[in-house]
Amino acid sequence: MTGTVLPFFHYLGTRSARALYAFLRNWYEGGAVLFEEHLFSTLRRFDRVLALRITVRYFFTPLYNDRTFIGYVLGVIFRSIRIMIACVIYSFVIFAYILVAFIWFAFPLFGVYKIITSL
């Protein structure tokens, strides 16, 4: 009787371990890729509106091609304000994604914790 029971438990254990490994790999690795792709696509959409890269590139050019002293000064001032606003918005978006990703990655650990504490 023991000759037939032992392979069954071995099979059950290896299948369970493989399923757990596949779940954890898909949850953490797949989740990280998903969050990364979604974050960068969101930042690209924001960059179409806020134009941070273009603003930084043309930081010292005069505003509205006004080549007077006032045009240069106003260009630097307005672009500085625009860069600060964009950085604040980008920081908020990145912080929100990091917070959601932290909750996503902690969720299985919280489930294991609740299972252990309920025993």
C-alpha cells in the first residue's frame, strides 16, 4: 500500500510547488512589467500635454521669439514655472503608481498572513 501512496504525495507536492511558483512569478514579474508599461505610457501622455522635454530643451530661448531682454527673462521665468508644475505632477503620478504597486505586491503576503493568523 505504501508503494502507491508515496508517488501520489510526491506528484501532489511537485504540482503544488509548480503552481505556487507560476502564480508568484506571474503575480510579481508580470505585475512589475504591467506597472512599468502603464506608468511609462501615462508619463508619455502627460508629456504630450505638459511638454517637459521640449520646455527643458528650449529653456534659454526667448518667449514667442521675442529677442529682447524682456523676452529672454520672461521665457526663463515662464518655462521655470512650467517645469516646476510638470515635475510636481510627474512626482504625484509616480508616487501614486509606486503606492498602488506596493499594495499589489503586498497583497499575497497579506493573504498568507491572514491565513496563518486565523489558524
